[in-house]
Amino acid sequence: MPKASNTETSDAAKALPATYEAALSELEQLVAQLESGQMPLDQLLTGYQRGASLLGFCRDKLQAVEDQIKVLDNGQLKPWTGA
């Protein structure tokens, strides 16, 4: 089985974005590329790996915010009212 090139490996392992918004934007672009069906097979795998990393990053950020809200609301997460 051929090994991934250094370029492909570095694309998947590159640093995560600094913000949730940047990660979400990159993830949305990546999903659109994956769904287009125009990516070669080796790039699909790299894209999937990058997407998994971005998804984990976004989930961690959301969990951190939820934990902070629980602290501010005395340990109970209250329903969002939108106001």
C-alpha cells in the first residue's frame, strides 16, 4: 500500500484554527468539496481526516462554552430563550 506524501500528511495534520468560527467555516468548505465528488480518492481520505479533526475541535469549543454557562448558572444548564 503506498504511503501518503508529505504534502497530504501535512495538510491533514496542520494546526487547527484559532477560533470556533474559523474551524466551522473551514469544515463547511471541506464538506462541500467532499460532497462534490470531484476529489481524488487520496485527497478524500486526507479531507476526511482533516474534517474529523475540525469536528472534534468544534465540539470541544462548544463543550467548554456549555461548561462555562453551567458555572455561571450555578451548575444547571438553563434552556436558551434567545433573548
